Amino acid sequence: MSKRELNSLILKKIINLRQNVLHPTGSVDKVTYAKDKSKETVHFLFWNGSANISHFKFLDDIDSKPMNIESQLIATGSLLAEDESESNSETHWRIRGMAVDIEHQGQGLGQKIVKSMIEYAKDQKSSKMIWCNARVEALTLYQRFGFVVKSEEFVIPGSGPHRRLHLCL
């Protein structure tokens, strides 16, 4: 299997998990992001039966942690290099597409993904902040890591109530 085929297969699994968890009755377009294939976007993955979070950038080499792509992808989140105006940024990161398979929720997988994202962003020397639009029911997940609420509640159509959160690095 070529690198392109492997990356396309992994991205398809990410998008399927996002759709199943975040927009089960919506269009796949709602969970496919323009920057999914950007060289700056980092996807964090947890495969069924794995002990580690793995990550990859589309069309880069898959990282050295074991990844059994034949297994079920049970948790994912993507870290995009963009500021709050959704412009490319070297100092700000955005969390998008956080999803844990319904049968595996409550096992700390979302925490593992967020922790890995924070560690990755901190390792990038110019990083100053991570931000996200978090579903109201997920606020405590982010607040455990020091994220601070920066907005009033707002509704994303088809996705429900959200709040903007920031974590200064």
C-alpha cells in the first residue's frame, strides 16, 4: 500500500468516527475540514487494542508508535495551526473534531488525546495558545487541563451549544 493510500485510509477512518459521534444524521461535509490534509494539521488517534496515542500529518511518514490500521479507530482529535480568525498561524493551535466512539466513552480516551495535543503544541517552540469551540457537555474535559472559557454560549447548527475556550502555553 502506498503512503498516499495509507494516509487516505486513515483520514477516511477519522472522518467516519467524527461523523458517527459528532453528526450522526448530518452530512459528511460537516466533519470534513478544509485543513484535514494541510501539512500543518496533526491528527491524534487511538486504535482499539493500542496502549498509545499515535499521530500523523497527511502525506508525512506515519509516526513511530505502533498503528494497526486494521483495528477500529476509537478516539481522534485534530490540531490545526490557525488563529481565531481561522487564518494560518505559527503561534496558535485549534482543536477540532474531538470524537470518542460511543462504546468507549468514559474511559479517559478524550483526556489522553487532549493531553497529547497539549504536549505536541508545547514542543513547537513558537506555540502560544490552543483554542477550541467546545460542546457545553465537554467543558470539564478541557478545564481539567487549564482551558479557560472565553465566550458566552453559542449554538453551532446541527451540533448544539458550544463555548470558546483558550489555553495559554
